[in-house]
Amino acid sequence: MKTWIDIALVAVILILFEAALSGSIPTTLDGPFEPVTSPLDQIKFRGLAVDVPETDPRVQRQVNGFEPEQISVSLSASEDSVWISWITGDSQIGDDIKPLDPTSVGSIVHFGRKKTALNRRAVGYSLVYNQLFPFEGFKNYTSGIVHHVRLTGLKPSRRYFYQCGDPSVASMSDIHSFKTMPASGPNNYPSRIAIVGDLGLTYNSTSTVAHMKSNNPDLLLLIGDVTYADLYLTNGTGSDCYHCVFNNTPIHESYQPRWDYWGRFMEPLLSEMPIMVVEGNHEIEPQGQGKKFEAYKSRFAFPSVESSSNSEFYYSFNAGGIHFIMLGAYTNYKRSGEQYKWLEEDLARVDRNLTPWLIATWHAPWYSTYRSHYKEAECMRLEMEELLYSYGVDIVFNGHVHAYERSNRVYNFTLDECGPVHITVGDGGNRENLAISHADDPGNCPEPASTHDSNLGDDFCATNFTVGPAAGQFCWDRQPEYSAYREGSFGHGILEVINQTYALWTWHRNQDLYNSAGDAIYIVREPEKCLSKSRSHESRWTKGFASSL
């Protein structure tokens, strides 16, 4: 039975849909749009982002012994299974740590369609990860026991109740519930999908989460940069700018308890609503023996095997009539690499009759006009953009830049009616604060060499534009024509796919009232025009690429 909130939101969607038809909410068919920059509202803005302290009850450990905490739900590749994850036992940080034995407590989920009849059982696996630094005076960390259990044989669009833990040691969680995704099909879609990047755990982050909850989403996509634990030294001293303050450390440190704080704060939401995550640069977290990404790879469950990627850095899944592709910007993305080969195979398997919408996400944007991270991911764009365009990707979501920006339909820096709409939502609220200045502001164009980030690869690809009004220049002298709307404010986005043609995108500022949109547009697919055009382009590109080998 639908709650009154569901009914009210459906009514709002119908009103918005009627508004779009009457012309008050634009559609991409009305574009391309004249570029708009909205200045930050200094009166309503809540101020700089300040981390939630470890003394806040919302981030402190509230369980005993091996009782589960930091519980979360993630999707598998299709609607018939999900992952349940949690942590038992306490983490340790210091000079003399002793990792817990992951086999000392079971990974078990009891679940069912009724709260009073959890008559199905699933068993998973557990692990412990460490963050170790081979330097005197550094504090090492070992996690609690991380559990991942996959539930299978589920029905689409159904609510299931579950309890996780180990009944043999009387350590079971409270009963939680989740709703499965709709079955793949052109008329089946989640009601609302929340999309945010660069969330962190500040008071602005908590405002983002509160606003997001008010929109009652069915699914959360977190486009990288989760906790910002790497803005801290191992002794718990933090800064808004690590390299500005801690520029003489022998390795980039991180304070792993911030991951535990984040998991506890997010549990009330994520134990009831699935989250899908892709890595960002703040998940790299280097340590001894060349290890990286240990917290990211250990704490989240990914449908890597189910989507045939066998990697935590890139994978895909369906949510009703949407096929999501989560790509890794901080692993090999070259055409000769494993990710690219997997992407080709995954795209070739997509049936647009079942999943008409094709949406791609990764952390570092290709079409941001802010000075921060300007053209930083150009090498990735040069490797992958043609392939994504050839399969008619509809929307691209990114984070990394701490602001909001929506593009016109674009391909290869040129307006293209069949190119995807690129949306940057790196404005979740993290401690590094907002990006406000633009590369096209007078005197603000960065030196090309300064835009290189070795975390995105060793090659340097950011060069001057070769076409359009900025040909021969590294930056435009005004807001580029491919940028439709940009604003430096904290917030989140909501995607509501109406049918196989229309999807409503709304962006919500934290400083606005709940259910108030700062930006709204209907993204309209034109498969008859664009898929045939994309296939023609694919054929020409494939022949050209083959002849160059």
C-alpha cells in the first residue's frame, strides 16, 4: 500500500509533467539553451563545510560485542538479488593493533516478505582490512569484520524484511526492510533516484542527506569521494586542504575511523534503501606495500561478478528500464585495457527494448567549466567518448567538481542533438567546500600543465580547443555554449524516469525549502533519430580505428 508521501509525490510528478507539456519546465527538445550562471546566494548559504565531530552521537558506536552496525543494501546486476553489508566488532587504531578473526562470527541474513516470517536464509562471506603505514609515529588501523551477503530469488518491486548477523552468538540486528527494483522493461522504472557526489560527513553533508530523504528516493547513486578520511593524518588531525597544511608527510595519510563514522551516520538511510558507489580520488588512500583503495573495496558490495567485470572499479546493473554503467576513472581506461574491453562487451549486451535508458557515471567530469579540475579527465574522454556516443548513452553523471553544472547535449565539445547530457553533482557537502570560480572568468584560465593529475594516468592530454569559438585557446572567454546551467551550491539531484522517452531531472539546493528545485528539465530520448545516427557513427569509427592498428 502506498503511503500518503508516495501519493503526494506522484501527484507532484503529474503536475510537473503537465507543466512541462504546458511549457513551464523546459525539455531538451527546446535546446540547446543559452548558457546561464547562477551566483551563490550568500544570504541563504549556510557557510563553510565543517566536519561532524567524533563526539556526535550519530557517529558513535551504539552496539555491543558482535552486534551488526553500519548496515547497508546494494543492488546486484538485476532485480532478483541484492547485497546486504554490515560490520561487527570494533575497529582499532594505534601502534599495537591485532586484527579480528573474520571467521569468528558468521555472515547470515534471515529475510522474507513479512516482518513476522523471516523464513529464508542466506550466508555470505566476511573480511578484515588494514591501513598500514611503514613510518615511525604513524598510527595503523584494522577494521571491524566486514560482512557481505547476497540474497537471491527475489521478486521485482517487492518489499522484503531482513535481519543480519550471527544467531549462534545472539548477535542479530533489528529488522530492516528494502524494496527491490522493478523488472527490466520499457514501462518499469524506480520512482525516484537520488544522485550525489563528493558527500563527505560535514554539517552540509547532513543537510544534503536530510533534503534527499525528503524526496523519498528508491535508490542512491554516490559518484565517488565518500568520506574524505584522507583529509586527516593518522592521529586524527584534519584540514580543509591536505597538501596545503600537511605538505611534508612521506605518504598521503588517512584517518580510517572517519569511514566508521560515515557508515554509522548513513545506516538509517542505507539499511532501507540501496546505494551504488563508484570510486573517486579520495578513495585512493595509499598505504604500505603499494596498496590503495582498501577501504572502498572492502566496505561496499559490488555486482562485479554478476556484471562480468570482476572489478570493484567498474560494473553495471539494471534498475527497471535503465541500464547503469559505473566506470572507473582511477583505473586503466585505455582502449587496450580490461575496462574498455569490458565496456564494449557490456554495451553490446544491452537490449534497448528492455532497458531503453542508458546512463553512465564516473567521478571526474569531461565537461566541467569550473577552474577546479578543468580538463583533468581529458585523457579518459579521448579514450572512451566515441564508444559511449556510438551506443547512444542518454545521460552522464559525474562528481569531483564541488558545484552543480548541467550541459546541453554535447559530443567532442560540440553541440550535438544526439550527444548525452552531462551533469556534474559534486556538491554533496564535503569539507573541501565549494567550487565557485570558472575557467572562463577573466584571468582565471589555468596553465595547461597545471591541470594534469597523475592519479588519472601518466599521459597529458589537455590541449587547446581545435573547433568552435575557442579554437586555438585553452579556455573560452565566456561560458561555453555546451554549458547550459551552472551554480556553486551544495545540494543533490533526483532523476525520475517517466517512460521510455521522458525523464525529469531536478537539482535541489540545500539552502532552499524541501521539495524545491533549483534546476529542472525533462530529458527526452529520440531513439529513431539518434540510435540510427549513433550506429552509423559507430560503423565509421570502428573501421577507422581498425585501420589504424
